Amino acid sequence: MSGSSSLLPLNLWQERLFNGDWVTSPLSPMDVIEPATGNSLGRIALADANVVAASNRAARAAQASWYGLSYDERSSVLRKAAQIAENYFDEIVGWIIRESGSVQAKAAFEVSLSIKALYESSALPSRSQGEVLPSTAGRLSIARRRPLGVIGVISPFNFPLYLAMRAVAPALALGNSVVLKPDPRTAVCGGFAIARIFELAGLPKGVLHVLPGQADAGEALVSDSNIAMIQFTGSTGAGRKVGEAAGRHLKKVSLELGGKNSLIILDDADLEIALRNATWGVYLHQGQICMSTGRVLVQRGIYQSFLDRLIEKARTLSVGNPTDAGVALGPLINAQQRDHAHRAVIDSVKAGAKLEVGGSYEGLFFQPTVLSGVQPNNPAFHEEIFGPVAVVVPFDSDVDAVRLANDTDYGLSAAIISKDVGRALKLGEQLRTGLLHINDQTVNDEVVNPFGGVGASGNGTSLGGVANWEEYTQWQWLTLKGDAPAYPL
């Protein structure tokens, strides 16, 4: 990864930040730790509040000239960025595997999504930017979309590249500049890869800044008057703090937060298909996804058969270094997340759940776990575990399924497996959720779709597809007359 043909040679980014150039920081550097081995992959620089403030000012100064380019020129930069990402596909996948603990298939899917986000965003500048409104004779009235200015993006560790790119790419395409604060644990694949892609694509200097940092860097981003909007993806607890701070500063904010997502398996479902969907939804990326299946709700007539199959499946899933071929689950991101998942399992058993399989760990490698006998008063029923833990709950009727699925403060994703699509859709219409999938599992995103949750899963905003225009621009009303009127006063 450090050769001359590399996208991210070590001597480029090590102990550096990106503000259009690769620059040093006054803070002590931080090791980039490979979760699977504990080895250091290099050292990143960290930004403090002063560094963030300087980048915010520079980004605001650069924004007007970026938006002033023709739509063709902005589109061209996005297309070139997509092509560069395609050229370095394998290297970026390798970084996601090593830095975030992703298995090969998940990492490759993430890079593919990110490339698609770049191509989709490259089409935004050439789309209609408003509409002509009705008005009186001799007066032209137009509603048009204008960029907000500088977008601050705070992105997480779990899908580090895509969850940053899905905000950075459309925000840039629509004429904004961006200051990105990636999670320091995945700052290379979730931050510097994006910086390098756009640098090679010819993005003007100062339009994109990549500044990994701790809480003080995030606070400096949220409170700065040069930042017009914050797009935050992360935990609900941290999101509440970001939303509160943004509100104090009258700043637009998009919050994409956690979830306790239900997969409902009706009694007419094919058991093998249901098992495959549940396994994917629960265990993909070790359950460290906001859309992970946090509850598997199974109709009582097939509950025991399904549970037996899931227990056996969990026993067969291989856990290990994701650089090894055939590994199904890699490590959790760090000891803090591992301990959180372990405490959740222990607390659930104390509250009456049965540990069917798993529940143990070695290093950061957590065994695929199945919990049964989880009642609605059990912490595992409500808590977002963010680990490879299946919470399997029986229900009797469709009414019971709706009640159980809606018994949560979250509202991100839900899914239903049934051979009766009409029945499934009728049930689904009663669920409080931002994303609903009939005959699929809960982990889905295709870039072209609006993505967002309700309740504790977000503030009702959506990212992706047609929603990007709403998120990263604001309406301006423009009227035009041949001559100014002579008002009577």
C-alpha cells in the first residue's frame, strides 16, 4: 500500500491532514490500528478546534468560485473521481478490510456503493434547479435551488467510505464545499481515500477538507458560523448532542442515527429463505450497522423450527482475520464496542433470556450469538447492541407483530418475509419506520433511494436519490420585472 502506484502511499498521508494540501498538525499523531491483529498501519494527524476553524474559513472562501464553475465542469470532477475510485478499487477494499475489520464481500460492496454515489452525484449539476411560478403579467417568478455554502460532515467507523461519500459527493456536486471529520479509527479508508480521490480528480484546493479529530473538533465544526449545515451519521446519543448544538446556532442538521430494526417472519415463509435473510441482516459486518436486524420476530407456528436452524447456522459461521478467504465475521472495531456487546448479552440473560449459542469472545473476535426467550421488558429487546447478536422473539398474530415491531423509540428499517405479499404490505403499512422491505432483510441501500429514519433514528431528513436536492441546497425566490413599479407610498 505504500508503492508509487498506490492511491494512498504512506508518505503522503502519515501524520498529515488534508486541506487541499497534505499538512501537519500541532497535535500528537494517533496510530491507525488494525482490529484483527492489533498492528499499526501508520499514524494519522488529528485536528483540534483551531485547525478546524481555519479549514472552515478556507472552505467558505473557496465555495463561491467552485459553484461559479459551469455545471459541466463540476460534473466532470465527480465523474473523474468515480473513475479514479474504480482504478484503485482493490486498494480501497484492502484498506476497508484492514482498518475497519470488514470481510471482503462487505468491503467490496461498500466501494461499489461509493462509486455509484459518485456517478449519481455527477448527474446532479445538469438537472433542473427549480421551477417557474405563476405570477402577474410582466413579472417572472422563479423558485430555484442554491447551495447552502459549507457542509460539515461527521461520519462513522462502520461503513467508513460510503457513509462519508454519500454526503460528500452530492454536497460537492451541488456547489457546496465540504469539511469532513471522519472517525479517527477509520480515517484512512473513510477520509483520506476520499481526499486523495478528489485531489486526483482535479477538485480545486480548499473545496474539500478532511480532518479526523476528537470531540473538540466536532464541536468546532458544529458551532462555527462558516458552516451552513451538519450531516451527522452515528449513535443516537452523540446525534442528540449534535442536534442540540446545531439548533443553538440555527444551523441546518441532518441526523442519521441508530436503530433497533425488526425482521418479521410470517408463518407462510420459506424457512430456508427466512434463515438466509436473518443471517445476513443480523451478522453482516458483525452487526455493526445501523440497519442491522436487531430483532427477529417469528410467528409461533414456525418459531422453534426457525430457531433451531438459526442456532445451527450461527455455529457454522467462521470468525477470524477478514484478510483470510472464507471468513464470515471479522473483529469488532475495538474493545469498547466488544465490551458493550458482551455486557448486553450478560444483562439479557440475567433478565431471563436464554443464551442458545455464542456470547463469548477472543480478543476483538465475538462469536455469533443467538438469544431466545427475550421479552419486551428485557434490555436486549430495546437496546441497540451493535454486535453479532440475534434476538429471536415469537409472536402469535399480525397484530402482535406490529405491536412488537413498533415497541421501540427507533424507526429506521423494517422487513417482512412472507409468500403473501398483500398480507405483508398490509402489516408493513402499520410500522413506524423510514425504510420498509417486503421479502428482504433490513440492511439495504442502493444510493438512488432516499435514506432516513424517524424517532430516535434521526430527525426525519433523508439522504440519497431525490432527497439530496432537499438536503444540500435551499430555495431562493427570484422575481424579475422589466421596470420597477412606482408604489403609491
